[in-house]
Amino acid sequence: MSFLTSVLDHLKSFWTENLLPAAKTLIRKTRKEEPLRLPAPFTPDEDADTKQYEAHPSSAYMMLKMIFRDIGRYNAVIETLGRDFLTAMPKGAYKSRLGQIGFLHRRRHEEVANPQVAAFIEEAHAHEKSSPESWDEWDHANLREIEILYRHHCQVDPELIERRARLGYEGRRVHRDVMRNNDWDTARPFLEDMIDLTRRIAESKCLRDNEHDTESPYQALMREYIPGFRIADIETLFGQMTKKLDDLLPQILDKQAKEDAPIPLKGPFPETQQMWLNETLLRAIGFDFSRGGLYETGFNPVEGGTPEDTHLVIKSVNESNFLISMKSTLHEGGHGLYVQGLPRDVWRYQPVGHDMGNAWHESQALMIEMILGRRREFFEYLAPRVEGLFQKFGDPSMSAENLYKLKTRVRKTADRKTADEVTYFHHINLRFELERKLFSGALEVKDLPEAWDAQMDKTFGDMPESSCMGCLQDVHWFVGKFGYFPSYALGHMIAAQLYTVMRKDIQNIPELLSEGNLIPVRDWLNHKVHKQGRLRRPGALIEEITGGPLTPAPLLAHFEERYLHSV
């Protein structure tokens, strides 16, 4: 038996170390060289009158539209499986679901990165140049976005994409468990693996800025979430915010210290009533429940899906404070309006029909949750309804003024998710700085808790009580979303800048809020932002809507108006 065992071990070692790597290399090589699987031109289960099926003189461009139609279908299936993973998947399906999601991510990537896609792009560009009269602005933009997607994927090993997808979904469970147990010892090796994998992917995505310079891995990561923004742009905007907030924040804290403190809420607030309230508020902002739904999860909240099947997922409600799930619902609802408003009727699945990236996505969420959802008029609408819903008649904590105070109280806290809108920026800036250090090699994962605590102490004069309130609190790093965090602060700036124009176009916003009717707001956002898809580049869209480039000035003016000049 010992001889047989030795032979089997030797064969296993030979397979693992020699044959298996060779087989994987051969498979990858063969896949790159084999002809692209041509998609069917039309399937009767979907509308045929969309632009993706419209005949075009460029046969190469027509092929690209069909290829990216099928890539869009991959996206839709991945989104649906992912939301089910969070809300309805039985525990026994965990491992098989990871395999399914990983496989789909890999296949989608391979379809995008196939060299024949590059050949079609080159041929389509030639036709675009020789026959410009055949190309309208949407076709120009669609070809541009197809090329951007190809360049973003073409150098990445499909195996890395599959591994990251699996590890990302594993990360949701790991994050949930380490938060329950304040378990840094388990979190550390997982984060090390995730960062190492993400760095390898980022390094293969780096583009050459000019003849001599190649972008940094962190810039390459940021491109996935915040297209159109450079690190230098964000440093400038964040520097302006930091300088002004250093002056504003002490004034706001001093003003509120002289006012009566808000009265804490007294629960319980039953789950059924909370979810009824949340769904009612989604209808008030114009979310279409015939094309979407609201779901609870034991994981962190997330939005997603497609314009026809939009899933808003919030964390299971806290029965001691209904404002927590309400905040999450309004935030995810803003995301949902964006998804449902995309130009699905004419550009379904095509890259030009996608959203503008996460900074713009967060702008839509923060417009609803923070800019509008924290105005006094909104609480004038809300107060009598929640007083009756939760049978808190005469409870002073349920008054409109007290609810407004609770949601606009500014305080220094270690927890990003419960932070007020003024100090929220500092939470994002901290993560932006630490992420860059992690990917430049200036910071190792083992030193992350100390670096986090030191930065928090420098910013707020206080340190988290535990790792759960410190570097473990966010799910983003556990799912591999490095480069995402700046989108929150940029989104807040975009929302405030859009609001300066919106309030001129819709002059009765206070009255609409007090009536619980945000349909005109949804329609304005739909016309200005959602239906535009990716027709414009991000910088061009903000200039088209507001008349100038992105600046933190409107957000800072919003802070002054709400927190220093309001009565």
C-alpha cells in the first residue's frame, strides 16, 4: 500500500505541477485563437424595434451590437443570481452558487476580451471615418463605450476574473461573520488574498497615459467605478472640501450645541409596518413596482438588477429605530430610479444604455436620501403618518421638528453608515487615502487597524472602540470594490450641483415634499440624467446640465444653508 500510495502521490504531483498548468495555458490559447461565437441576429422573446436590432451599413458594428447584446444578457443573469444570493438562496446552494457566478463572470469577460472584438472595433471605426453620415450621436457613443469596455478587459486573465467573482461573494459571508465576532484574525488573511488578487487584475488593466507614463494600479481600479475621473482631479476636489470643512464643521457643531438636543425615538417599530412605510415612500418617489421590488437581507444593502427587474435590497430592519431602514430605502430607491430610467426601450443591453458609473449612481441616491430626504418639508409629510402607523400618538419624538433634528444632527462618529452628511466626507477621504497606500505598497494589511485608528484620531479626535467600528465596518473591501469609495463624495457633489439647477426648474419642491409627491423630481432626473445613458462622458454631462465643471461649491453652500442659516 505504501508503494501504491507513493506512486499515486507522484502522479498527482506531476499532474498539478506540470500537466494542469500546461492544459490551462493550452485552453486559454485555444480560446483566444478560435473564431468568436457569432450571436443570433434576433430572438423572438425580446422586442425587435430597439436600436440594437436596427440595421446599420457597417456590418462590423452590427456584429458588435449583437455581441454586446449577449454580454448584456450575461450582466442581467449575473445581477439576478447575485440578488437571489443575498435574499432567497438556501444555505445548501452556497458553494454551487459561487461556482455559477464565477463561471458567468468568466464567460462574460471572455466574450468582451476576444481579439475578434478588437477587429470588429477597428473595422467599425474605419466605416465611421469613411461614412460619417451613417452614424448618429448614439451610435458614435455606443462604439466609443464598446471600445472602452474592450480595453478595460482585454489584458486580464479570465481565471483571475472568475476567482475575484467567487471571492467577492465569499466576502459577503466573511464580512458578516467577522462583524458578528469582531474577528480581525479571520479578516486579515482574507483581505490579504483579496488585495493581492485585485492588485494582479489592476496591474493588467493599467493603460499607458502617453508614450512614457503608465497609470497606477489604483487609477486602473478607479476607472471601473468612476469613469472620467483622474486621481489628481479627486485630490483637488477633496482638498477644497477639506479646507472649507475645517472652517464649517466647528461652526455647525457650536450652533447645534446651543440648541435643544433631539428626543430619542422609543420603539418598538415592528418590521411589517416599517416595510409598509418603506414601500410607500418608494412609490412617492416614483419607483415602479411593476418592474422591481424591495427586499431584506442579513447582508449589507445593495441595489441592482435591470430596468425591467430592479431589486432594491436593504439590511433587515432594526425594530428600535425606523429611520435606519427608511434611510436605506430612500438611498437604494434613488439608485433604483436611475436603473429604471435608463434608455431600455431603444438601447437595451448596449453599452451606451448603461449608467454613467458609480459617482453618478451615488448622486441619484444621495439626491433622494440626503438632499431632499432631509428637508423639513419631507418630515412635515412623514410625521403624522408614522405617528399613526406606529401608534405613537402625542409622542414628542415623532413630531416633524424632532424627526428633522434627528436626521440633521451633526456629530463626530466612527461609523460611516450612521454619519451625518457634513462629516460623511471625512469618512470617504480616510478610505481613499488608505486604499491608495494599500495598492502602492506603502501600507500592509497587517498594519491597517493601526493606520485606520490613527487617521480617525487625527480627523475626529477619537478612535474606534473595536475593529468592527474601524477598518472592518465596510463590506466594500471584502467584495473587492477598491476604488469605489470616492464615488460617494463625488456623488454628493454632483447631487448638490444638480440640485441648484433643479430647484430653478421645479420651484415648488418644498410643497411637493410636504405632499409626499416626488414624481416631478423623478421626471426631471429621468430627463436630465437617466435617459442619457452614456451618450455623454461624465464631465460633459455635468457641464451640459449645470453649465460648468464639477465643483464642491454647491455642496458647501448647501451645508451652510441647511446647518448655519436655517432657523
